[in-house]
Amino acid sequence: DGGITQSPKYLFRKEGQNVTLSCEQNLNHDAMYWYRQDPGQGLRLIYYSQIVNDFQKGDIAEGYSVSREKKESFPLTVTSAQKNPTAFYLCASSETGTSPGYTFGSGTRLTVV
Amino acid sequence: AQSVTQLGSHVSVSEGALVLLRCNYSSSVPPYLFWYVQYPNQGLQLLLKYTSAATLVKGINGFEAEFKKSETSFHLTKPSAHMSDAAEYFCAVSSSGGYNKLIFGAGTRLAVHP
């Protein structure tokens, strides 16, 4: 079945470490997105990519980096510059064009220890 | 700029009662509107979407929503709540422009009591 796979489900990071969250899709979608979710704040867009080898900053890109070397993959790196990284991270994908909606992965919960 | 406001961060209903989750949007162009559901520690699942066809949209699990342009609303309803409906619900609007960026509301947590 087609879908989006995020790994790992749970991730722990020490202060000062960079960590990378994986997102893979087999839906043949051109566009992919990373959101951060905090209690009571809904979803906030970190980065998005409409096509391979191109990506754009979202509303809260500081302290994060991404790459899009393959259509299927859109990994997110949480760098040591992100001062408050503890959150639930969601990856999504969509077709391009108007109004297709998103397909979401099951998320990665990152905790700083 | 587009925005979404969900009225009520928490809603509690009894099993079998009507579910009404409110969503108002702001958009300078005809919007596309979505409702998503999220169960604990999971991703979001699409319940239904409005794309300028019928104003009453039926979705999965017995939910429906009505687009009312005059009220800039897209409220989600279900005639009879089930315990399994307990979850967080997000309303979203798509932005204008050349791609499908979704703007999400803050979410409404629905509790269903026996």
C-alpha cells in the first residue's frame, strides 16, 4: 500500500547534538512538507519542497535543515541551533496543482534529554 | 493572508449526542477547506474536503461539513457521537499561490463521555 513512513517513532537528543528525522513516501507525490506540532499550537510549517533539489523555508525554519535529493525522500535535520526542539514532527506529501490535500506520516516524537 | 480559527479548544459531548466543531476562515480568494482528525501519537487523517463543488460535504466515519460563504464558516458535524470519535480535529484552508500550502487551525480536542 502507498503511504508515508517516518522513522524513528521516538527519538532522544542530547544537548548540542544534531539529529535527522527520516521521511519516505511511495505515493509518487511531487510535494513534501515538514510540520512541527506543540500542544495548543496546531501545526507550524518548517520546510516544504515542491520538486527534487528544491525546497523553501516555512514559518519556523530557524535551527532546521532539509534536503531533497530524491523524490521519495525528504529528511529533516534538527540542529543544535534549535533551542527548543522537543516536539512532535509530522511529514506530509501531496500532488501539485489545486486542492489535493495532504497525506501525513505517523510522526516522530523528539525529546531533548 | 489566509487564516483559520477553530472556536473551542476542547469540546465534550455524551455518546449519541450531536457533535459540532466550529471553524471559521479568512481568505481573499475562493478557499479550499479541509478537516483532519488526529488520534494520540499518530499523524493526521483526512476526514473531508471542500473544493468548490457541493457546499455540503460528506466524509468518513459519518462526519459532514457545510461551506457557508456568507458566514465564512466550515463547521464539522456528526449526528451521533461514538466513543471512537474522541480525538483532535483540525480545520485547514489552502493558500492562494502556486502550490498547496495548508494553513491549519489550532485544533479542537473532542471528548466523548458514556
